[in-house]
Amino acid sequence: MEEVKNTVYVYVDESGSITKTNISNNRYFIIAMLFTDNPTAIRRLFKKKISQLIKNDSKRKETLIKNKEIKGSDISESKKLQIYQHVLTHGKDTLELGIIVLDNNYATDKFIENHARAFNYLVQVYLDSCYRKHSKYMTGSGKIEILLDEQNVATGAKYNLEEYLNQQLTMSNPICDSFAANYTDSKNEKLVQLADFVANTFYRNIEKKDENSAENFKLWMDSLCGDDIFDFSEAHDIKLNF
């Protein structure tokens, strides 16, 4: 996406599933949204640290050459910590993180029958509440451009995210003048890859209760919109593992 003045760029990926199948092992669905008004700077920081990490790691270098990316699920939290520290040390002022967590225990069969519709609704509710109330980028004007990983989101669905958000959030009490939503293969966008890393970190923390993810969560805490995850559950009882 070419940078345009008065535009907020949002890079989105997800971890887990919206499902009622084997819910004891698939309880949580997590969406990570990286907001920035300077994607070039954040992209440069992420690329630099990835290059440094694989410089002396032949296995990961081969993976990167073969797959054009490294997935968050394929890298340890200690390695991610080095990446996050670099990005946040130098780019914290130009980014913000949104984390949406759905507890599938509270999801109805009707809600989960259309993944794309459910996904779009989660994003819309998040933007209409958490982003509207707490984001440092919230102005009520300008443009919000969203880029999502096409591998995880049903792009051919009846419910188009761009149309839906423009319908819901730009007419009455708008949060911006217009939305654009596009889909890409994450191989082609480093910041969608970074969103994948972050989504996986929070999934490991919340779903897997992975103690190694605790330091990474705490590192992101100051950059979280509203200073917390957006708990999309009836009881608001999602527990983070410090």
C-alpha cells in the first residue's frame, strides 16, 4: 500500500479458529491488528531484525528462501522477543496494537456458521468501541486502509469487509471518512507477517498457557489500544498468563 497523508494503515492476521469442534483444544480465536501511520519505518525495522536472526541460521534461511516468509508458529518466543524489542524500541511512537479474543464457549452455532461474517463483525465491534474510545489514531476523519492475509480470511464471502465497515462506521458518528480493505498473500507483506507473529504470541499465551510468551505480552502492553486485549466474550473472563 502506498502511503497517503491522513491515512492509518492496519495489518491483520489471526490465530486459532472460530469453531465448536474439539473446543477444549480450540477455545480461543485471536485477531491481531497492527495500526501505523508510518508502515515504511515499521516494515524496515521488522525486515532488519529478521535478516539478523537468520544470518547464522541455515535452517531458517532455507525456510525463508523456500516459503518467502517465516511463520510465527515456527519461531520461538525468545526469538520473537528480539524482534519485538527492536520494533518497539525504534517504532513504538508510530504503531499501535489491537488484539481481539473470542472465547468459542460463548459463540453460538449461528454466529460461527459463516466465518467471514463473524470475522467482519468482530472487527467492526472492536473499531466501534475500543478503537473509537482509546486509539491515538482516532480522529473521525481521514482513511483507514486494512490489509489482511488471504490465506486465513474467506475473501469470496458474501459479506465484504470494506463495504461492511463503510456502511457501519463512516455514515453516522464516523470514525473516519472511508475504509479500504484488501487481501494479500502474507509472503508479499512483511507487516502482515508481523501481525502473524503477534497473533501467534497471544494465542500461545491465552490458549496454550505458554509461560515463554509472558515477557512478549508484557512488552506489547504499552502499545495495546486501550491498554488491554478486547475480550469478546459474555463473561469477560479471559485470562492472560504472566
